[in-house]
Amino acid sequence: MADNGDLDAVPEDRAAKVDGPGEGAVGVDEELASNAEESAGAADRADTGTEEASLADDAEGDVDGQNDAEDDTPVAPANDTEESGDDDARGVGGPITGRASVADVTERLEKLGLAVEAGGECIDPFLAARVRKELLGAQERLGAGIGLTVAALAGGTGSGKSTLFNALTELDFADAGEIRPTTEQATACVWNADATKLLDMLGVSPNRRINHESILTAGRDSMDGLVLLDLPDHDSIAVGHSMMVDRLLPMVDVLVWILDPQKYADHLIHESYLAAMRARKDHMIVVLNQVDTIPPAGYDALVADVIRLLEEDGLEGVPVHAASALNHEGLEPIRQALRDAVQTTEAGIATAQAELDAIRRRLAVSVGDGEAELDGEVVEATNEQIVSACGIPAVVESLRQAGRTLGQSAIAKPERPAASMVVAARDAWLSHVRTGLPARWQDAVAEAIPDPDRVRRAIALALRGVPVPAVSRKPTIVLGVLGSLLAVAGIVLAIIGVPVRVLPARIALAVGGLALSAVLWVVGLRMQATAGVRSAEQYEAAATQAIAQSTKETLVETAASVLDRHRLAREALEV
């Protein structure tokens, strides 16, 4: 940007013009420079009068949308500027630029909309309604503003916004005068472009629009495509004025803040507006207007003090220009900044990006950092707890025992888990899946998971579908009877001497029959034991699977229905 060297040419006899008090004037004595440097004290910021203090309270409430969105914004790195000599004091900065494409903004719009829809009732309804409205506005702004750059003059009463508007446009259109607040409606000037749709969207009345058109400059003016707004006074006693400012500020591409030598340290504009807009400092200009009311010797000290206050607001690197709109002095650096913005085609996109950043930050408080795992050790531990409470281990052991005994043994039956155990298991699961979620999401999870009685009935129903198998003793009985017959037959044959009468052979026959009988009995017992183990294992697997399916349907899938939406909303906000 051009420096402010033209201000140095102001005649020294200008002091004669400001001897009287005048509007917004300050003293001309030699102490002005040191007074400006000492304005860092709290008294200087607070010394704005009782009426302005009360107005500040009202305005601070009116800008909640901006403060909520911007207060916690990390300070972006300052524009890289080459500063030396007088430029250090005057705060000359580099051109305003953007770094995104229409496709990027469109993608973010879609994902932020997806986040709101996925969040559903888990996002505060007032916040959701506000975000939907803001997303619609951003979409309209993007669609209406391609090829247009919106710059806004904002400031307090008596700062000279309207005078500066007329000076920059070279048209006597804005209402400038002695009555405050002078600017009651937003006024717009458009350079050689059709901005009707955009101005309708911004809410600028048709009778407050003027075109800066000329058949001699159309298509060749370096400011073609610029829409310059003169906003109402932010500290106006008319509440509607400040509300209009709050609504329009997020939708402009270049913010031109107008300060005056008398109230440049006003805490209202610093705390409620400038500091709150630090995320957009790369698209901001500060103009110290009405420097014709102070001696030239005080320019640099006053500008330096403004820069210091801006740095305290987190706005380091924001260009500061001293100007006199009334005398048309120091306007060229401001015009150059506007030209730079017009030449940067990403200006509207950068505005949309900043707006979407603010929306994302507002939505971010409605989601957590992640979701609990719905498989693995936690689910297994829950299933094991329920399996144990249903008496499955006792049933399994009774089946094993039935395989080891010949007599009739009692087979245990599975039981419906105790109500207190189901409550404890459900509470433990609920505590796990709610970890890290905001309150509304926690409530949604709690509502999605069935109550303990339903969980208990579902488990009992699942177990009812798994019959307890019987351990068959037929192999043992058959082989035992067969072995007994063989033993008896061997003994009888040995006694009668069939088929041989030799005593050793007869003894061997009897012993062989007894041995074969014993082997068959052992084989039968082992087959029965194996059948008992197999039945126990099969039942344990079937019962465990049934309980796992029941907990999956009642605990896991119900929690997943909420957590999947949370994941979708959270990931959509990561753009």
C-alpha cells in the first residue's frame, strides 16, 4: 500500500484552523503527543462518559453472535510487511488476500450443513436454527457476490464515516452533518457492476444505493466491482442501528474501522468489535480520521498509540492510516487498499471462509473429541458378566458332571439374570459409551439404550432359544452289557471245557472274556465323558452367542445409532 507521505505536506499553519473546540476537536498544545502515548491507562479507555458506558452494555449484548464465535479465536500471524522509518508509526500493511476456492467453500457449506443434520436434537435448537440461517446467508452471499468485493466503513458517532464515504466515492450521497447519529441506514456505492442481488441480500434499501458509473471508466476503473458500505454508528442510541451493524459485519470482505483522535481508545469499539474480529485482521484497515483537528507534530505519536492498542486487541499488523476526510487528505492509501482488495478475486471467498470458521467454532462445542469403542474388551467383559449372572457356568459344569457319572445326575438350568446385576451392567456400559460426549449426546445415548427391565427380558428370551442338551449314556450301557455278556460267556465256556478241555486254555478263555468286558466298559465311560464335555462346550458357545447377540441388539447397536451420528457430525466439523 502507499504510505501516508502526503499527510506530511499539511501546512503548519493548520493549527490556526483548530483553535476552537469544534466537533471531535482536541487541544493544540504541545503536550498532545505525550498524552497520546500515555493513553494506555485504564482511565483513558474508560473515560467515554456515563451515557457511552450504558450504551456499551447494550451493544455488548447485541454482538453476542460475533463474540461467541470470535473471542476464543487464535490470533492469526500478522501480514508480512516491510516496515521502516515513518511507516512503522503509520502502520502501513500489505495487500489483503484470500487463500481458498469456491469449491472449498462449497464443500465446507455442505459439511457444516451435514453436521447440523447429523447432530439433530443433540445440538441446541436455538444454535441449530441460527447456524442454518447463517449457512443459508453464506451460501447466498457466495452466490450473489462472485466478482464483487464488499468493503464497509464502520465506526462510532462523530468519527466521520459518512464524510469519508463521500470523499472516497467523490459523490455527495451519504448523510454527513452535525446531528448524531447521522447515519441511520446502510448506504452503498457500487463501482461499475450489477450488485442488486447482493445488496438485496445485505438488506440495503434501494433508495440508499448509488452507482459510481461512467462511460469513460467502465471496465477500466481499478475499483470496478467494489461495493462500499457506510454502516450506521455502532454506538448509536438506536438499538436497531447497532443490530444492523452486527448483522452486516460478518458479510463484508474488507472492514474499514474509522476512529477519531478524541475517542480512538473507546473501550466499546475495542472490546466489543475490534478484538472480537481478530480472526479477520488480514482483511481489516483502521483509519484515524479527522487528523485536521490536531497539529501535524502529533500525527505519528497518535498513530503509534492506535497501533499499540490494536496489538493489545490481537490485531498486530493491521494497517493504520491517518486521514482527513473533510480536507480529502490521506485518502490515497485507503483507496489503494480497496483497489488491492478488488484485484484479489478471493475477497468474497475469504469472507465466506471466515464466516464458516465462526460457524464451525460455534458448532464445535456441541460435539466431543471422539467416540467410545463399541467392541473389544469392554463388550467382552459385559457379556462375561451377563453369562455369569445367568448361571451358564453352572449349567456347563453340570453337563460335564453328567458325562462322568453312570447314575442320573441333575442338569442345572439357566436363570434370568438378577435385576440388580442388569442395572449395574447397563450403567457400566452407559458410563463407557458416554465418555467424552457433551451433555445432549449423553442424554441421547441414555434414551437410545433400553431400560434395565427390557434388557433383562431380552436376555431371558435369548437363553430360552438355547435348549440345554442331554448327555447320552447309551454307548456306555450298550458296551457295558456287551462286555458283561462276553465275560459271562468266557467263564461258562471255561467251566464246561468248550472248545478245549486243557486247563490253561480254559483259564485263558475266562480271563480273556473278563478283560474284554473291562475294555468295553472303559470305552463306554470315556465316550460318555466325551459326550458330556462336548455337550457342555456346545451349550456354552450357543448360550454365550445368544447373550452376545442380545447385548449387541440392546446395548451396542442402540449406542452405535447415536455415536455414528456423533462421529459424522464431528468429522464434518474437521474441515
